[in-house]
Amino acid sequence: MSEGQGSSGNVLAAICSFFIPGLGQLVQGRLLMAIIMFVLAAALWIVMLGWLIHLWSILDAALFKPKR
């Protein structure tokens, strides 16, 4: 599988994050970022701002470039 932006792995991760914030980061093996995204989104949905973290989670998963 190719690595980097636009790869099928990033597309899958972005789709996962679309449904559950942080799931895409978890699929990519980034546990700490997954927890941060999930907790922030859950906390901010209480005040109807969770969509900001939700979008950030999707974009972060889609644009992630692993360090070589």
C-alpha cells in the first residue's frame, strides 16, 4: 500500500473519522491522537461545537504523512 496524502490508507482513515472522530487516527496507529480527537469531539458536542473537531479529525486523517 502506498503511503502519504491521497493513499488508499488515508482515504479509509478519513472515511472512518467521518463516522467517529478519532477512528481514522486509530486505524493509522496513532492512539494518542485518536483519544484526543474523540474526547475533544465528545466534549464539544455538548455545546454544539463538536463539528469543528469532527472536521479536523477527518482532515487530519486524510492529510497525514508518516515520518520516514
